[in-house]
Amino acid sequence: MPRRGVLAVGTLLVLLQLAFVPSPLAGFLLDPCLEVTPNTTFRCTGLNSSGVPDGVPNTTQNLDLSFSNLKSLGSNYFASVPELELLDLSRCHLHTIEDNSFVDLRRLSTLILTANSLQHLGKAAFHGLTSLKKLVLVETNRTSLSELPIGHLHTLEELNLGHNSITSLKLPEYFANMTSLRHLSFFSNNITSISRGDLDALREGNRLNLTLVLSLNRIKSIEPGAFAGIHLGELALRSAFESTMMQTSLQGLAGLQVRRLIVGDFSDRKRVQDFERGSLHGLCRVRMEEFVLICFRNFEDNSGTLFNCVGNVSTIRLVGVGLEKISQVPVWSQVKQLECKKCSFEDVPAVNLSIFKELRVLRITKNKKLKNFKQKFQGLSNLEVIDLSENSLTFSGCCSSRFQNCSNLKHLNLSFNSNIGLTGDFTNVQNLLYLDLQHTTIFGPGLYPVFPSLQRLIYLDISHTKTEVKSQCMFCGLNSLQVLKMAGNSFEDNKLANNFKNLTHLHTLDISSCKLEHVDQSTFDALSELKELNISNNKLLTFSPGVYQPLQALRVLDFSRNQLTVLLGSARETLPNSLVLLDISRNLFDCSCVHLDFLEWIKEKQELLQNKEQMLCHTPSYVANVSLVSFDLSSCHVSVGKIASSVVVLLCVVVFLFLIYKYYFQLYYSVVLLSGCKHYAERGDTYDAFVIHSSKDQEWVTKELVEPLEGGKPPFHLCLYYRDFLPGVPIVTNIIQEGFLSSRNVIAVISTDFLESKWCSFEFDIAQSWQLVEGKTGIIMIVLEDVNKALLRQRLGLSRYLRRNTYLEWKDKEISKHIFWRQLTGVLLEGKKWNHEEVKLM
Ligand SMILES: *[C@@H]1O[C@H](CO)[C@@H](O)[C@H](O)[C@H]1NC(C)=O
Ligand SMILES: *[C@@H]1O[C@H](CO)[C@@H](O)[C@H](O)[C@H]1NC(C)=O
Ligand SMILES: *[C@@H]1O[C@H](CO)[C@@H](O)[C@H](O)[C@H]1NC(C)=O
Ligand SMILES: *[C@@H]1O[C@H](CO)[C@@H](O)[C@H](O)[C@H]1NC(C)=O
Ligand SMILES: *[C@@H]1O[C@H](CO)[C@@H](O)[C@H](O)[C@H]1NC(C)=O
Ligand SMILES: *[C@@H]1O[C@H](CO)[C@@H](O)[C@H](O)[C@H]1NC(C)=O
Ligand SMILES: *[C@@H]1O[C@H](CO)[C@@H](O)[C@H](O)[C@H]1NC(C)=O
Ligand SMILES: *[C@@H]1O[C@H](CO)[C@@H](O)[C@H](O)[C@H]1NC(C)=O
Ligand SMILES: *[C@@H]1O[C@H](CO)[C@@H](O)[C@H](O)[C@H]1NC(C)=O
Ligand SMILES: *[C@@H]1O[C@H](CO)[C@@H](O)[C@H](O)[C@H]1NC(C)=O
Ligand SMILES: *[C@@H]1O[C@H](CO)[C@@H](O)[C@H](O)[C@H]1NC(C)=O
Ligand SMILES: *[C@@H]1O[C@H](CO)[C@@H](O)[C@H](O)[C@H]1NC(C)=O
């Protein structure tokens, strides 16, 4: 079958290419080593070549070769990197380490050989490692300690033999020489029994600091005396025993002296059976300072003997044990610290706990079933700290009545519970320094002063307690208070009034997330020592200089997440010199160029400002979400020019409009004048004269001028504005079209009223300029008797002397009238064209 063979070979070649081509490519194209810190730290993981890569310089101190395909190490393998302090050879497929492999690494302090199934380990494999402190042999297929060639590593501090198959704890004699050993771990091995003599090597020297980890083994028995005379820092025995073997095995610990003993399970690896009467009996002959019992369920009613053998311990921690009650506490108990974390109490077992006369610190936390606090602590005169946080406590009448003769209580932590009612009575605990009620709904504070007896309190946390501050005296009496945290509450009318009046020693105040809209002028007057103020996440619109003026010691101010548009110059000047951190991020900044000085200040104060990337413009909309820090100030300078020029343009327009308004008639006249020139020829001499006069002289005009002239012989035809002007046509058009253009002459009836009337003056001016432009119409000036001559001369000016003009004075005497009429008709007759009817009439 040749064809099939060829096919198979082809497929194999492709597969080989797929498998191997990337590796050489990677090897050639990419530097296989990552320089984590220059010259000293290199990471060269996943290599497929033996030896230290060429790119690693001899200055290297930390070298990570994990996941490489090294297979075996030969002598002087690391000669090129003699400065190494840390070497990681995890999962390097090592099966052989020959003698003197690490001989050049005199400075090496950490050697990690995790997850290499070592089959051959030379007797001198670790020679030369004169500084080694930490040796990790986790998951290296070790079955016994005796063949481990580490006897000369006197400097060793930590030896980790976890996840191997070591069956015996028989420590070779050389452990006696490892006086620096602090941590020896047999985590998850196969140790089944511990015999007398196994730990003899630890008997010599002072081992008070050694931690011995025997967790996750399968101990069936510990021979009595095996631990006698041994001193340890810590012994960990979690899931260390074959089930049901714990009680008897613990007996074998007799004579041990240990600082901390940890007994129990892992929550996911249940081995130990239910707690039974006498389970811990073996511990009666162990001397320890701290006892930790962990992940021990199903206590039920069997807790009676729990403290029998650990009563002399000074610290007891019960973690994740199903303890439902405290019973049978030995009266001679020496316990000073007791912690029950994740236990199963339903009521605070205050009465039975009060038997621990020496108790200084009591913590009952994370106990979800714990709802009631009915019993009273009594006579715990040494008690300083009570931490009942993170339970589900619901009770009222806090706090004095619960603590009788506990006069030393300084810390009380009731945070993260359900509902607690405060009476305001703290007389039994008036030495309290720290009171924490955060995230617990509390009743009482806000309505009336509840803390007046806590004169020594320095720390009060009532954050997120659903408190609404209605009383201005809520904090009265807290004269020593230094830290007040009350974020996430509210104040009456969303307003800070004079709520902090006597808190003169306050140095930290947190009133964030309090829905605040307004801060009264005198609010902070007493807070001259305040160093930190957090007023973020409120609804404040302004930063009023007067309000913050008294805070002259302030170092940190958090004003973020409010609705501030700008920090005015006066406010910026108020900021004290001591200020080192200022957060005004996430406000609604107005980046108009009106606030250019503020924007410039932002640029100057980069060091002071926090969360700069969150300081964004809110208005005007065209710069919304632009960062204040990167705001382009030059755009503002340009706008100043723009504003200036537009102001100038606006002014010009206003002046122009004003001029148009003022000289409307003149302008209109000019327009008509220009257009009128064209039509001049078309207009006939409809009238002999156009009469301009003041309306007050109308009677004179009608009687003395119109009647004689129009009724006389020859009859003249006069143009009178009140009679001949066309209705519905602008007056100026009428003056020009009907008056000047259609008349051969202009008669101006000049009286005192004429001279005072602006309108008449205007008409007269038009007549004069019309005469100049057209050079046609003559002006006949009829001056009535009572006219002020000086004014007349000034108004008429030169016109009266012009040749073409006629100057007539009207006098109410027959002789004068006669001359007047002769002169007037003479002028009017000049150039008059006669029509037939008129000729007939003549
Ligand atoms: C690293 O070594 C090179 C040459 O050995 C030297 O020039 C350089 O300054 C060193 N860098 C640092 C950060 O020590
Ligand atoms: C590693 O290199 C060897 C030859 O040195 C080769 O036989 C092996 O297949 C390579 N392995 C990988 C995963 O590239
Ligand atoms: C490291 O190598 C340089 C040359 O590359 C040499 O001069 C220097 O002495 C070496 N340092 C050590 C500690 O070996
Ligand atoms: C562990 O070492 C033994 C020899 O001591 C060997 O037979 C066995 O295969 C090794 N196990 C592994 C997983 O390499
Ligand atoms: C532990 O030792 C027992 C014998 O003492 C053996 O049967 C068992 O396989 C060993 N377990 C491991 C994980 O080596
Ligand atoms: C312990 O060290 C001393 C000298 O440092 C040596 O004489 C002795 O043999 C060592 N003991 C063991 C068990 O290695
Ligand atoms: C135990 O360790 C601490 C530091 O972790 C050290 O200060 C102390 O001296 C040590 N005690 C003994 C007895 O070695
Ligand atoms: C605890 O100490 C007292 C004396 O202080 C002693 O009588 C008692 O036997 C001790 N109990 C244990 C378990 O060590
Ligand atoms: C207090 O301890 C006694 C035994 O000393 C026990 O009978 C009682 O139930 C305990 N009380 C509580 C509330 O746990
Ligand atoms: C509390 O102390 C007073 C005296 O200070 C004493 O008379 C009273 O008996 C004590 N009560 C308790 C329960 O210890
Ligand atoms: C009170 O307990 C809570 C939760 O354990 C903790 O975060 C807080 O710091 C404690 N308060 C004090 C004043 O120690
Ligand atoms: C304010 O404090 C002073 C002394 O610091 C004290 O005398 C006064 O009674 C206090 N006033 C209130 C209302 O607590």
C-alpha cells in the first residue's frame, strides 16, 4: 500500500511542522527572556533548551526558569550567573540533579524546585549553597527525609516538603544543626504515625520560633512522649488525623510547649468527627499561649468540656465551629482574649462569658444567627475590647445596662448589625474611647443628645445608620472626640447648622453622602484642629469662603461629587496653607472663559489636587466632559478678542441705528432727492407756490394769503399741506413730490411759531438745499410782524440775501399791504405759464 504510506508521511510532516516550527521561530525571533528589572531580574519561562540562556547577564540576581524543559542539571550548571539570590525551577521536567549543580551559587537564598519528579538526587547536589534560607521541595516525589542531602544547609530557615509521599516524621540528626529553621512543612504527606524519638533533633536548642505543619496527613497515632520536652512556635494540625483518631492522638502531645496550637479541619476536607466529650482532653498536658479551633461543626450539647483543658491559655480563637452556647467555664480560667468567629450563638452568652474573669478582649463576629443581646456582662473589670460586629443583633436599651461593672471597657464595636436602640445611658461604660455603630440601623441619636456621658470618647463611627440629625445638640458632651464618621446619614432640611459646636478636638470628620444642600456660616467655627474633612457626595452648590475659614489646620479636604461650578478666588484664598490634598473631582464645573482665573489655578495646583482625571467640565455644552487639567486656556484668550470685536460691531450698529432714527427725515429726503432728480422733468408746474408755514399760522395763511391769491386776478394756485397733500403717502414724499417738485416757488410764512417749530425748520432746510441742488425754485420769505429779528437773522442766514430769493415783510397796514401784494404777485408772475381758461379770465 505505497499510496497510504505516502499520505501518512505527508500528514506527519504537516503535523511536525505545526508542532515544531513555532518553537524555533519563537527562539530565533523573540528574545526568550523578559528583563523584569534591568540587569538583575529575568524571567525565561517555557524554554526548550538546557542551560542558562545567553541573554542572562552575570549580574542577574533573580532568575525564573520555570516551565522549561531542563530535564537534568549537571555540575556548575549556573556558573554564568554567580550573583543569583533567587532561582525558580518549578515544573522543569527535572528528574536528575547531579553533584555540585549549584556549587557556584554562594549567594543563593531561595531555591524553588516545585513539581519536578526527582528520581536521582546526588549526595552533593546542594553543595555550595552556603547562604540558602528557603528550599521548596513541594511535589518532588520524596518518600523519606533520610535520603535528602541537606544536612549541611545550616542557614536554612524554611523547608517546604508539602505534597510528597513522606510516611515518617523521623527527623535526621542534622536537623539539630539547623538552628535557624523557622518553618518546616509536611503539608499533605503520608505520615501515619509519630513515634517517640522522631523529633529528638528538635529537642536541642531553642525552637520557640519553629512552625511545624502536619496538616493534611493521615496520623493514626502519636506515641505518648513523642512531643515531650519539645518547644515550638506553632503546630498546625488541620485535617491531620485519620478520622476518629484525633482524641487518642492528641494525648500524645503531652509535654509539648507551643505558642500557638491549631487543631481542626479544612472546610472542604472533613475528616474529624463530631466534637465529643473529652475530644480535647489530650491538650490538658500541653502548655500553650494560643489555642485555635477551626472548622469544627456539630458541637451541639457536647461543648461542656471545651474549656476544661484550655482554660489556662491566654488566647482562644474559635473559627467556623458550630458552637451554640458557652457552658462550664472553669472558674480559674486565665483566658484574656476570646474570639468566636462564625459560631452559632443565637443570644450573646454574656452571663457564662462573664466567668472568664481575666477577659480583656472579646470578639464574637460573623455569626449570622446571633440576633439577641438580652444577657448582661457582669464584673469583667479587665475587659477593654468588645467586638460584636457583623452579626444580626437587634436590641434596644443600649448600652449601659448590658455592661455591669465593666468599667475598663474602651472599645465597643456593634457595627454591621441589624437594629440597635440607644437610650443615651452610658454611665457603666463612660470610659469608652472607641464606639463603632456603622452600618447598623440605630434609634435615638439625632432626636436628643445621647452621648453626653461619653466625655472621653475619641472615636465615633455612626456611618450609614439611617440617622437623621434633628437636634443641634446631638454631639453635645463629646468633648474629647477626635474622629467622627457619619457618612450616609441625613440632616434636618438637608442643612448643616451649628451641629459641631463643642467638638474642639476633632481632627477627622466624615459627612459624605449626607444629602447636604447647604452649610450654615458658623458650622465649622469650633473645628480649628480639624485635619481631614470629607464632605463629598452631597448636593452642595457653593464653597463659601466664610464657612471654611475657621478650618485653619486642614490637611485633607474631599469635596468631590458635589455640584460645584467653580472655586471662586475668595474661596481659593481661604484654603489653609496646611492643605496637602484637595479633591474636587466629579463636580459640575463651568469652564466658561469668565472663570479663566479658576482654570489657570487648576493648572498651577496639580500637586494639591486629587483624582485630576475626574475633574471634567460640565458647561458650556461644547466643552462638556473635557478634562479641566487639559483644558485649552488659549481658546479663552482668543474669545476675549472675539468678544471685544463683537462689542465694537454692536456699538457701531447701535450708533448707526441711532443716527438713522435721529436723521430719518434727512436721509429719507436724500433718497427722495436722488430719485426725484430723474423724475424732475416729468412733473409739471402744477402750483405757482408751495406754502410752508406753522400750523398755528394757518388762519393767517388762509385769510391773508390763499383767499387773495387764489381768488384774485390772475388767480394763483397754491400748494397747501392741509389741502393738497395726498393722504396715505409719507409726509416727506408729499413735501418733495407735491410741494417742491410740483411748485415753481416756495413761500415760507415766517413767524415766531415757524422759527420754534422743528418741522418748519426742517421744511425750510429742505427748501434751501433743494434750491441749491436744483437751482430752480426761489424762496419767498414772508416775515410776519412780531418776529424776533436776531433769531430771524440766525435762522434764515444768508438765504435772505440771495438774489433769487424774495424777502417780504408783512405789516398790517393798508399801504404796506399794497406794496407787499405788488411784490408778491410780481415774483409769482415770473415764468408763470398761462392756460386757456386763465387767459380768458384775464
Ligand atoms: C546594566 O549593565 C550595563 C552593562 O553591564 C550597564 O551599562 C548599565 O548601566 C546597567 N544598568 C543598570 C540599571 O544597572
Ligand atoms: C524540545 O527540543 C527537543 C530537542 O532538543 C525536541 O526533541 C523536543 O521535541 C522539543 N520539544 C518541544 C516541546 O518543542
Ligand atoms: C561579568 O562579566 C563581565 C564581562 O562580561 C566581567 O568583566 C565581570 O568580571 C563579570 N562579573 C562577574 C562577577 O563574574
Ligand atoms: C517517584 O519515584 C519513584 C522512585 O523513587 C519512581 O519509581 C516513580 O516513578 C516516581 N514517580 C513519579 C510520578 O515520577
Ligand atoms: C500512603 O501510605 C500507604 C501505606 O502506608 C499507601 O497504601 C498509600 O498508597 C500511600 N498514599 C500515598 C498518596 O502515597
Ligand atoms: C553539626 O555540626 C557540627 C559542627 O558544625 C558537626 O560537628 C556535627 O557533626 C554536625 N552534626 C550533624 C548531625 O550533622
Ligand atoms: C523569633 O522570631 C522573631 C522574628 O520573627 C525574632 O525577633 C525572635 O528573636 C525569634 N525568637 C527566637 C527565640 O529565636
Ligand atoms: C491552670 O493553672 C492552674 C493554676 O494557675 C492550675 O492549678 C491548673 O492545673 C492549670 N490547668 C491546666 C489545664 O494547665
Ligand atoms: C451557662 O452554663 C451552664 C453550665 O455551667 C449551662 O447549664 C447553661 O445552659 C449556660 N447558659 C447559657 C445561656 O449558655
Ligand atoms: C460591682 O461593683 C460594686 C462596687 O464597685 C460591687 O458592690 C458590686 O457587687 C459589683 N457587682 C458585680 C456584679 O460584680
Ligand atoms: C469594627 O468592626 C468592623 C468589622 O469587623 C471593622 O471594619 C471596624 O474597623 C471595627 N471598628 C473599630 C473601631 O475597630
Ligand atoms: C463645651 O465644652 C466645655 C469645655 O470644653 C464645657 O464646659 C461645656 O459644658 C461644653 N458644652 C456643651 C454644650 O457640651
